[in-house]
Amino acid sequence: MAGPVATVDVGQLNTLNWGPVRAMFPSFVEEIELARYLKQVLANAQCRTVQLEHHRDASGVQSTHIYDIIYSGEHDQAK
């Protein structure tokens, strides 16, 4: 398996002005922000699908808000 092509901290994504909503509903906001980020990645990527995996630190502990993005599926040949 190839290594990650990107690592994203969904807590740092801020494509919309969430104001106090982010503090009240952090999981909801992170889910929406991650979906928007992935939509952008897929629009610009040379593949049709990506795989998300929880990022692991040096000791192997999984993060709850940092993800590794890995291209998966067939790469588009004609671009």
C-alpha cells in the first residue's frame, strides 16, 4: 500500500464561518469540513476515490481528528 498523499487535521479546517456553532457541535462541524475537503481533493486528484485512515503518532496511537488521505482505486489516465 502506498503512503499517504496528504494528512489533514479536521480541527484546523475552516471553509465556512462557523462562529459559536463550532464550539457547541465540534463533531458535526468537523464532519462537514472533512466532506468539503474531500470533495475538493477528489475534484483535483488524478483518481476517483480516496481512502481515509486515522493518523497514528510515533507510538501507534490513533488520532481522533487527524486523517491520512491515500489515493485508492484506478488512476485516471486521460487528463
